[in-house]
Amino acid sequence: MNAVAAGHRRVPVGHEAGDRRPAWPWRRTSLALLAVAAVALPFTLPPYRLFQLTLVLVYTVALLGLDLVVGRSGRLSLGHGAFFGVGAYTSAVLIAQFGVPYPLTLPAAALATFGLGWAAGRPALRLRGLYLAMVTFAVAVVLPPLLKRLAGLTGGAMGLTVPTPEGLLGLADDQWVYFLVLLVTAAAFAGMRGLAGSRPGRALTALREHPAAAETLGIRAATHMTAAFAWSAMYAGVAGALYTWTAGFVSPDSFTLALSITLLAGVVIGGLGTLAGPVLGAFAVLAVPAVAQEFDPAAPGIVSGLLILLIVYAAPAGLAGLLRRTLWALLRRRA
């Protein structure tokens, strides 16, 4: 019996029977290469391309938060564009109206959106499906008119212009902003990775897969879901503050329902419930339309729609799932 069991024992990819060589550390190698590329790119890209890359990192932070609700909790939210806008305006108002230093606006935006997310999530997450989508939809619709009415504070329909941070350590302004955003993005990934492997993260997975069984085991759905919504809103708010630093301008028309739909599309395209998904999704929703616009002003919408359809049909697990399957196929072939 032991011999039979040993005969069916799974051999790790990259090892042949009797092969004592250590497996190739492809994950660590990939992370090291990505880190080197992330540090080197600002010195090789022209200013506009560097601006686009910085926006990809900004959207990555927002998608990390949205994935906590949509991918890991199994809920649908159409309101994260509003939290993004609240974070952006919190940073912009503190800088432009009160002269608060840039670094201090980041925790202020995080605290404001965390509290707003907790207040909105407490009643909203008692709902499911289309009912929850409609509540979050209402939040996204209400924000732009509200920002326009608070003209004395927000600049109204004209928005606010914010000077971008000045470069330090011999770096140009756009390079300095890029490294600031990169640092916050790395911290956001570390926080989300820790949360995914923690007890609350496993509780969210249990509530998504088997809600009744999870509640039977004593997992309180309302508490965990509200906390997940609050943390998710905080990530979006932090991304909004980073957007203000990057763009140097905010207006109500930048945070309409279209932004919420773009974020939701990015999560789906990138791959739900993965750490690589937000990066791939951010590239898809920003880089692909930008490249398409260079050929035809009407192309971005068409290309984005076709991309979503292609991903849904060809790669239901998103680009992250497609990439994972491709890597495993290559490793098996190498083995």
C-alpha cells in the first residue's frame, strides 16, 4: 500500500524522479526583476510615459482595495469611484486651501475614507446582489453634484489646481512623484498580502464560499464585511490622494460613475482574488485605451469593450489566471 501511495506521490514541477536539485525560485526571481524594472523605468521613460506609468500604480492601489470587496468578499460595488474622489479632494483641499504638507494629506485621506466606508458599509453590506450595487451606485452618483455645490471649499465645477511635489535627491519632479507613489503601492501590496493570509482574510473567503456554514462556525458576516468595505474604501481614498499628487488637478467631472465602472472593469479583467490582478487590470484599463487613442479618438471605448468581452470568454479567471496557467505550462514543459 505504501509503495502504491509512493508511486502516486506528486512530484514538484521542475523535479524529475530522483532529481535532488532545488526547484527554481521563479517567484522570488520574478519579484526581484520587477523591483529592478520599477526602479530603472523612471530614468528611461519620457515624462508623459512616466506620468502614465505613475497613474497605473495609482489605479493599482485602488483596484487592490476594490478586489477586497468584489474578489475576496464576493460583493458588487459601484461606488469606489466616489471614495477615490473623496481621497483626492481631501488631499487637494488640505494642500491648496490650508497649506498642509503633502505627506500629511495621505493619512488624512485614509482616515476620511475609512470612516466613510465604515459608515456606508454598515447598512449597505446587509444587502446582496443588485440591491448592494444600487446603494453603491447612488453613492457614486451623488458625489459630483455635491462637490460642485461646495464651491467655497472644493472650487466648484472649476476644480482645484495643486502644485505637484518638488523633486528631491537630484530627481526631477515627475520622477520624485513616481517613487513616492511606488513606495505607497509597495506598502499597499504588503498590507493586502498580510490581510489575505490572516484570520479575517480567511473569514472573508469562508463567507464568500459558504455563507451559512461560516456563520454556523461563529463568523459574524456583518462585522467582517463592514471592516472589509471600510479597508477597501481606505485603499481607494489613498489612491485618490496619490492621484492628486500625480495630476496636480482635481475636478468633480473626474470622479463620475464612469470611474467606478472603470475600476470594476479593471478588477474583472485583471483577475478576482489575486495580488497580480490589480496590476494587470490597471495596465489594461489605462494603457490599452491610451494606445488605442493614438490611432483613433473613438477607439478607446471600442477597444475597452472588446477587451472585456475577450477576457470574460477566453480567460474567466482574468489576466492573472491566464498568466498563471501559461507559466505552469512552461514549467511543466521544462520539467
